[in-house]
Amino acid sequence: MLHIIVISIVILVLIGAVVGVFLTMSRQKAAVQDEVERLKMRLEEMEMKLEAQHAGSSTKPQTTNHTTKTKKTDITLMNNTELYNYMSQVIRKEELFRWPDFNRAAAMEHFSLSAARVGAAFAQGGGQTLPEFVRNCRLDYASRLIVEKPELSYVKIGKAAGYQHTTTFYHDFKARYGMTPAEYRMRGTTEKVQMRRAKDETRIRPS
């Protein structure tokens, strides 16, 4: 009888040890899985940043100190309206708005102008501030990518347009268009299908 009790105790101890090892391994496995997921997320974020940088590399200058000046004409003699027209054209043509850090300081350095001159050109010559103009340029660019590049995610589109934060991109986009980027893409796709059908019907309609 004593032998049976001893054997039972040994078996219980072994079972307890096995269960303890199993629980420890389960916790370790869960911790490893969590770490793997975190690494995956970090890799995805790095990939999106690299792709956004690559998307803008063809038109976006590689330097971050904006040393490339745009001064093909004597802009110091322009009035506010002329200066606004000139600067807005350059910013759109060279896609300077896609610089994530393009602000008044960057515009001052790029065009070799003072803060007061830049501010007056946009406020008095264009009826809007420089940040408002840059935001509109970014949204124009993003709205085109949403429809023309359906394979791109909204995060990548926001980055390519010059937004540093996706939440700001979503907020600005909905404030201007009254819908989310996903709804805008759906509407654009629907309109394309309708236009294609109308063309097909016109082509096959008997004369």
C-alpha cells in the first residue's frame, strides 16, 4: 500500500512538472509570437517609407536642406500677385509640395526671399496662406493617385503626396472632399465604369 502511495506521489509530481514545463513553453511561445508580430510591423513600416521615398525620388530633390535655388528671373521686382503666380507655378511644376518638411522656411530658402515677402505673396497675391496652398497641392496629387493607382494603399499615397502622418492626410482629405479616400476611389472607379459603358454603347449603336 505504501508503495502505491509513493508511486502516486511520484506520478503527480511528474505530471506537475510536465504541466509547468508546458505552461512555460506556452508563455515563451506567445512572447516569441508577439515579438515576431512587432518585427513584422516594423518591417512593413520601413518598407512603406522606402517605397514612398522611391516614389518621389524622380521629382523630389535628394537634399533636405533645400540648397537648390529657383531664381531664373528677378523676382524681387514682382508685385505680390506676380510673385504668387510665379511661386505657385514653380511649387506645382517641381512638386516641391511633396517635400514633407516644405514650409515657409523652406520656401524662403528655395526662392531666396524673406518670411514677410513669402507671406504677403500668398496672403495678398493669392488669397490664401502658404500652408493652405501646399495642403491643396498635396490633396490634388493624392486624389489623382487614388484613382489612377488603385494598387497603392492610402498610407503610401499620403506619404507620396508629402504627408508625414496618415491621420492628418485622412482628416484633410475628408474635410475637402466630404468623403474618405476609400469612398473617393470607389466613386472614381464607378464613374470610369459608367463612362466605359457609355462609350461601348455609342460604338455598337447602329447609325
